[in-house]
Amino acid sequence: MFKPFLINYRNSIHINSPLTNLFLIVLIILVVIGYFGKPYFEKFLEDYLDDEHNSGGNGTVVSGELSIHFLELGNKYTGDSVYIKAGDTDILIDAGSRGNSADDIALYLEDYVTDNTLEYLIATHAHQDHIAGFVGTSTVPGIFDTFICDVIIDFPMTNATSKVYQNYVEKRDAEITNGAKHYTALECYNNQNGASRTYELADGIELEILYNYYYENKTSNENEYSVCVMINQGDKHFLFTGDLEEEGEEKLVEYNDLPKVE
């Protein structure tokens, strides 16, 4: 007949042994940590998961229907190009760093811009490392050649006379002839000539054109002419200022009621 196997704990465990006392102390410590440390662990886990959600890797920030991509430009030169996806709306801010960067930028955008249309294209200022990719080269089609552009927003003032800038203006104007709307950032800020200070990109997401003192005041520093914009998503704000430098940043704060930005 089967007899249950019973452990005689009284005989098996010596309550007063040093090993048992150590075991009980460790057990009590673990219980206390588990009980009182639970809120901190849960907060850590929540923050970790938020970080995972808000980062898409490869220079990408993700927040709900909004994703912001900081692009690699395919060569050794520094420059800027930022692609923003807001719902079904596609925005490109700048296209540096050289003409042949257009190939890498276009290849990246093709995974996201499913209708071959950039609803908003923003050129912040006339330096090569921000506009060369819009133009391309004799063998590499520029962004203006590759995508349809609905609205082009660029800098009201410049000192530029370079060939890259001249080519940018030529390609931009050809896009306008083909139906694109063109506004300067100053026209947008002032709601002039059909332009708007804010554009709705998706439900709860807007593009806001900020005021830059150097939209209408001369400077020898081309960087200070940079178009400054902010993407607003509820209480989240993403600021883009081209190559604005210290004096321009001070003016930006002086003339705009800026919220805390991400």
C-alpha cells in the first residue's frame, strides 16, 4: 500500500543553526525589497518600455502617428536632412550634404513615401550642406526630380551666389511651374499670399513656422537666415532650426513664445 512521503521538518531543519539563520535573514530581506521596491521596479519598466516605443533606431524618433528620421547622407561630409512622417503626410527638411546625397535620401524615402509626393519640403538656408540634395548632380537625380512637391517653404533672405544655390532656385522654380506652391518662411509667419503660419499634418499634429529676426534683417552669417519650424503634437514639441547660431537662437527665444521641447 502507498504511503505518502513526509518530511519531518523538525528533524531536518535545525532552527538555531547559523546557516538557517542566514537563510531566514536573506529571505526576509528579499521579501522587504520585493514589497517596497515594487513601485520603483514598475516605474523603471514603464520608462524602459516608453524609451523602446519612442526610439525606432537608426536616428528615428517615434511618437504615435509621428515619426522623425535623421538621415545618413552617403558620404564623408556633414550636412542635414530630416524626414518626418505624420499620418499620411510626408515632410522633408533639408537635403544635404552634397548633390550625390540625393541618391541615399531618395532610397530611404521610398520605403515611406508611398505616393511619391512630399506634401511639404523645407529648405532652411542656402548652404550646400542643406540644399545640394534637392538639386542632385549630372548623374544623380535630385529630390526635386524624384518626388512631386506640393508645398515648398524656404528662406526669405540670403547672401548666396554659389552655383549650388543658383541650381536650387532653377529646380525649385521648375517645380513651381509644375504646380507646387512656394512660400517663404516670412510669408508663412505673416499668413500672407496664401501661406499659413500653421499647417495641420494629421489628427493632433501640426507644423508651425516660427519667427526668425533674420527673415527680414540682413546679416553676414548665412546660418542665421535659417528657417525655424516646430512640430506640435499635443504637449510634445519638436524644434528644428537649421544651422541657427547663438545670436539667432537668442532672437528666436525673444520673438517666440517657445514651450519646452523634446
